[in-house]
Amino acid sequence: MSTAKANARAPYHHGALRDALLERAAEVIEESGLEALTLRGLARDLGVSHGAPNRHFPTREALIAALAEQGFREALAATLDTMAAADDDPWIQLNAMGRGYLRWALTHRTLFRVITHPDVTRLADPGLSARMRETQRMVRDAVLATQAAGRHPDVDPELLTLYTHAVPWGAAQLMNDPMFEPPRGERALDELVAQVIELVVPIAGRGKQTEADTAKRHEGRRS
């Protein structure tokens, strides 16, 4: 969206300047990158005084941190929603986590770009740092559960966690680059996401294997 279009937008509702600033900031990042973002530019685009954004974000860094926290919150919600719809087998749960995160990253490019920008970690406030740690703990716990269920049992847990986390993150970085743009269409995107994550946490036939394991445990209790 050009500046002219931004100035032509419907005025934000009174009391909703914070949301308008975050929305326009995401648009600027999508159009021109994080480096182009300024509070003065946002104020101009929204048709408010130069000092108005400071009521909500005293600095550019505070605005970026708020946008990043929104991104982490949405990414975590997408991950948890996909997990909730999956079988409770640890392998299937971890696979679902990867699919949920990767799909979110490919359909929310701007927020993904924000939460993975080098400056974000440096600028992280306590709320954002807590969100990052929460996500890291969740991934590590899920990885440990798959190890207990037989996935790479002899690999160092920290190394396995790093690998498991790195693949969907790195795949999203590549596929968000115009040179590696993923296929269009919901079905094609879902298939690609599933294929990538299957290479990291394979679950082909896992449901039948889980049923067989459960049957063996029940048989053992009866004997």
C-alpha cells in the first residue's frame, strides 16, 4: 500500500490508535522492510500529529516489540490449535506442532519476518522474552516426549531440539523468499507443509502403530 493509499484509508476509530499503528507498521514492513519503519512515518500515514504515536509506543523499539509479541502469540496459538486436533501420540503431536507453526509462518509473512528479525531479540521486553521462552520450552518438552517414545533415543536432547526447531523455521525463511515462493492454494500449501515436517518427524502409519502398541499394553495387563 502506498503512502497515498494509506492517507486515503478510513480514519481509525477514536481510542483505537494503538491497533491502527500496529496494523500500519505491519504494512510498512511488508512493503519496505523493518528498516523503513518510523513513528513519524506512521503518524503521517494515519493523519495524526507526530507526537500521537508516543502515547502508546514511546520508541520505535517499543512498537517493534509489541508487534513481535503479537506474532509470537499468534504463532503459538496456531501451533496449539493444530496440536489439539491431532492424536495424542507424542510423534503425531510434535508433527502437528511443526505443521501448525510452518503453515502460520507461510500465511503470516510479515509477523514471521518481525519475530525472526535479529533486532527483535535485542529489543525484547520482559513480555516478549517470556513469550519466546514459553515457545522454546513447549518445543523441548514435545521433543523429549518423542524421544521417550523412540525417536532418536541416543541423540543429545538439546541437539535434537535444535534440529527439530530449526527445520520448520529455516523452511519458512526460504519459502518466504520470493525465489522459493510456495505453491498457491490451500490444499497445495498444506501438502507441502506436511511433506516438509514428515521429513523431521515422520508419522506415516504412526496411527496404526499406536493402536498396535496400545493393544499390546492391554494384552500385557490381562496376562
